[in-house]
Amino acid sequence: MIDKDVIGKMSAEEKQAALAEHYQAILTLLGEDDTREGLLKTPTRVAKAMQFLTKGYEQDPQEVLRSAMFHEEYRQMVIVKDIDFYSLCEHHMLPFYGKAHVAYIPNKHITGLSKVARVVEIFARRLQIQERMTTQIKECIQETLNPLGVMVVIEAQHLCMQMRGVEKQNSITVTSDFTGIFKEAKTREEFMTLIQKR
């Protein structure tokens, strides 16, 4: 077991090399020949992939929002919908992927539209569960912009359900969370109507 303090002092390259060693051991434990030509570079490739898929741990989503935060008197709903994302389920480390729909009603401050998508990306690039990710996106926007309300809906397919376990290939999981003015049913209904329009 590697000490967490030691990990914190390691460079990205050192972490990659350590991950690769562990993946090489995993290949052997699975019964593979890790010296086989097709697997020679696999441990390093997987290590690089995992560093990319979990890069959200090294990013600050609130700082992303603040980097493009502007004073504006607009008080109507701002929606960024159909934000594609890919994440890893923390229970099996298998992918889940889908679309996030995010709305907020400004209270004197707005942020760049691309920054909302970046916030989704940052939370997705961590080991996750869909329910937590939904709430984290909502809380991040609420705490940073202090809007009149935030609502997040995520629709996703989970490979841990499709490839193993119950093997239900067409199942979609939908989660939502909201604050402020979105507690009013008519505001939530407006949001749901708008994200369903294509």
C-alpha cells in the first residue's frame, strides 16, 4: 500500500509508472502472459488512460466558473443542455456515460456557457456515482454564482448494468437535483419542457 503523503509528492510521470506496475500485476493475476507482444505496452497505456479519465481530481470547478464570471441583470433561465460526459462508476470502475442538462436563474452574475460544460466534465472525470455527480454540479454552481436557483438532470447508461450483473442493455438512469426557485413545480416543468425540445 502506498502512503497518501508519498502519492501527494509524486510527479505525474512517477504516478504513471506506479500505476503501470500495478496493471502489469493485474494482467498476470488474470492469467495473461504480460510478456506477450500485444500486452507489452498495455500497462502503460492503461495507466495513461486512467490518469486522463480521473483528471477531474486535479481541477477546481469553482475556479473554472469564477474565471468567466460577469455582472449581468438577466433574471431568466439559462440552460446548457445535452452536455455529453463520460465517467467511471466507483463500484466497478466501468464507464457510465450520457448527457447532463444544467439550468440556473442568475442573481446579478452569469458565467461563460462553456464553463458550465467544463464543470460537468470536471466532476465526471472522477470515480463517481451518478447521484453524487448530479448534486456536486448543482452545489458547485449554487455556491459559486449564488443564483436564484439551479437544476441539474443527468441521463446515463451504465456499463456495470449492461456488461455484467443484470445485463439490461437498454436501461437509462435519470437523476435530478435542484435548489431555490426550482423548488416551485412550474419552474421545474418549464426546465423539463425546454430540455425535451429538440
